[in-house]
Amino acid sequence: MIIDFHTHTFPDKIASAAIEKLSGASHTRPFSDGTAAGLSASAKGAGIDLSVVLPVATNTRQVPNVNDYAAKTNEATESTGLFSFGCIHPDYPAWKEELSRISALGLKGVKLHPVYQDVAFDDPRFLRILDRAGELGLIVVTHAGLDIGFPGVERCSPEQIRSAVQQVGPVKLVLAHMGGWRQWERAEELLADLPVFFDTAFSTGEISPLQDGYYSPEELPMLDGASLLRMIRTFGAERVLFGTDSPWSDQTESLTFLRALPLEAAEREAILGGNARKLLNI
């Protein structure tokens, strides 16, 4: 079973506008239209069995509606191949009650994005969420490192991640983008001994810049095969989850890249789905 642990969709009525806005902010082009149907088609074409959808609350008003939508999405998982997490915003007043509701809805976890939510990952507002998620057994996936849409903004650096993890109780924490997008050397140095997982989303291959002159491909280097392999060995294959960040990476290309690494068969199977199945308890 192949599981993409890091994908995104938007409701049909706002998908086009959301993709256009995010594409403009990042100066990169998407690889699908951002709809649930678009992701299902992409995954089917790539041979991916399950795509974990990670919604992000960019303001407090969105939280309950996004979580209701996530629960509805999961009613159709068998036919769509999509399985959604919930969301929480660090400034949501009823954060504790909403995390309990997320658990009651059957959602397996939540997505945090310190850059979009403009709060440092080791801020007390996030620490309380991590603690409560740990008590409820919820998985927490957080964006880690820099963000292409917010150049220079640092809200979830390897140092901030280390600080946060050292302050909270046990929690099933997944660090996106191999622990720190464009901060990979520091992530490898500072995070290897922490009890966390890492996903490969938006860390490999080539970014496709818009033809607006803002970026050239040479300005956006990603991890090459040798670097990703070294990080997998450093962190341990049993803690690495395959992810793409679809629609911002091509699922087929991302899968091909990982399959080409000189991994042991058991390591490859674990990264492509075995680790995720254990974490999701499916």
C-alpha cells in the first residue's frame, strides 16, 4: 500500500482562486487543480493508494468549518482514496474543546503551519496544542523550515522545533519537508535524536517556477538523491514518510525519485506506506 502522507485540496468553489493566490505568492506552478477530484486522479495515475489531506487554518474563523469538511471528506475515502486530517489555529479560543471534537469526529490528526499562522513553533500557543494532541493520541503534522511563499520568514526552524519538543509531553509529531525546508543541514544536525517523524514532501525533484522572471530553477535547489539518502540513514528509514505536497509537486515524479534511491526493499516499503500505516493504525 502506497501512502502519500502530505497533500492538499480545497473545496471546489474556492479551489481555483486559492491555487491562483498561492501560485502567485510562491511564483511557482501547481501540478493539479487543487480539487479533491484532481488529487484523486493524480494519485490514481501515480499508483498511490491513499493520499492524506492536510488542511491549514489561516484564521480562527475557518477552524470548525474546515474540520466538518474534513470529516465529510473521510466518509468517501473508500471511493476517492483521500483521507483528511483536521486543522487548528493557535489563536482559536476554544482550541482545547476543538481538539477533543476533532478526535470525536474520527480525524487522525491535525496540520499546523507556523509560517501561515504567524506564530513561532515553540510559542506557548503551539506548545499547549502539542500537549493536548499527545493526550488525545492525535498525530500532528507541521510545516518545518522556510516557506517559498514567505521568503526569509522563520517560524519553524530546526532550533524552534527542538525547543518545542523538549518542552512538551509525548506526541506523534511529523516534521514536513524532511525536518526543515531549505534548512536541511541544520535539521539533520539538530533533530535526529528527537522522537519525531519526517516526511519527504516538497524536498526533492525540481520546482517549476512561473514564467514571471521571479525565480529561475537554479535559484531553488532541492535535495538530490545522495542528500536524501544520507538524511534517511541519519533519521532512520522507520521514521520517514513518503509525501509530495501535491498539488505543489508531481506525485508520479516524487514517487519515481524515491523509488530510484538505493534503499533496501524493506526500507523502501516502510517509507512508501508501511510507516504511515502504523502511524495511522490502518
